[in-house]
Amino acid sequence: MSVTTRWIDIDAGGGEHYDGYLALPRAGKGPGVIIVQEIFGVNAHIRSVAEQYALAGYVALAPDIFWRSERRVELGYEGADRDKALALLKQVDADQTAADLGAAAKVLRALPETSGKIGAVGFCFGGQLTYLMAARGSVDAAVAYYGGGIQNKLDEADKVRVPMLFHYAEHDSSIPQAAVAQVRQRFASHANAAFYDYAGVGHGFNCSDRSAYDQHASALAHGRTLEFLSSNL
């Protein structure tokens, strides 16, 4: 492997700390990107995503967002693991977690390996959190893959001053097309917002460990994300 990885400490303030999985590019330095997990923890897939971005030249940090309930959660996508993930989600306060991610962004900016700006790429619930990070000014650019619940937090939209990219699936059982239309309409006047819809695929199409994985849509979205980040970081 041409990237190096390690877990690092993130100071959440108030004397509290939690962990994040860091992947460094071969060059040793680069712009930063926060990888915001799905509800299944910083599992093997999310670690591989961080490594994928490190291979593309980014200093990638995947924070452990469920740490206030349980540290280093690592779950699969079906059965009891899925049930546990949904139970953990119910314990999470999105605003508090967005603040925790803001702390992670500060740590990433301060790393000697990070050069220049930082972005965030989030998946599922992580997509909503990435949107909230953009609204709170924690990052310089943000990408939301099938971000669930954004349509319920559109009062935050006017606070988004950074470029933002949204990826949505046509057949997403968790995010109806009506919800996507709400988000699109709310961002219609935002000059730096872009939307892509992926025909014939469902929620989680980017994750190769899920039955919903679609290679074509995943590759297309990843290419668009890399282009977006390279233009804005």
C-alpha cells in the first residue's frame, strides 16, 4: 500500500477526546478531507474510502462519530448489525455531532501533513452531517452522498457559503424524490451548489460491501467528487 494509516486523537473540547482514522498520501502532504461515515461506524468500508482519498493525494480523516454512545463501532449492513446501527442513530444529536466534526476539522487543519484547504465527504447520515458542517463553516467544500434528512434541515441552507455537491439515487427507499426536489429548490439560487442524480440505483450505491452497490454509479460519482474537490480545495 502506498498510503500510511493510523488512529489519531481528536480534542472535542471540555476535556473530552475521541478517535479518528487518518490516511496519509504517498507524498506525505496534501489538502485535507473529512470522511463522514454511514451509520455503520468507521468500518472496513469507510477506512477503505479514507485510503482511496489518500491514494488521490488527500490527507483523509474519518472521525468516529458514535463515540459518545460507543467507541470504534464497526458494523455490517444486515441483520443484527443493521438493527444496532439504527439504535445508535437514535442516540445521536446531529447538532452535537456536527460540532464534534467541527473539532475534527480543526485537528485536520492543524496537522503538519495538511496543506491548504479542507473538504468533507459524507455518506447517508454522514451526508446530512457534511451539509451541517458546510452550514457551520467547518470546511471549505462539502459533498453529500445520498444525505438523509437534509430536507428536514433546510433552515440551515442560507448559512452554506462554500461549494457543495449533492449525489442522489433515483430509487432511494430512504430519500424520496420529493425530498430531493425540496433540497434542489432550496439551493436553486446557490451559485456553488451542484446536483447529480444516478438513474436505476438505490441508497448506498457507493459501498461495495452492500447489495445496493453499483460500480458504474460509484465510479461516476467518485470522479465527479474528485473533480469538485480539486477545483475547490
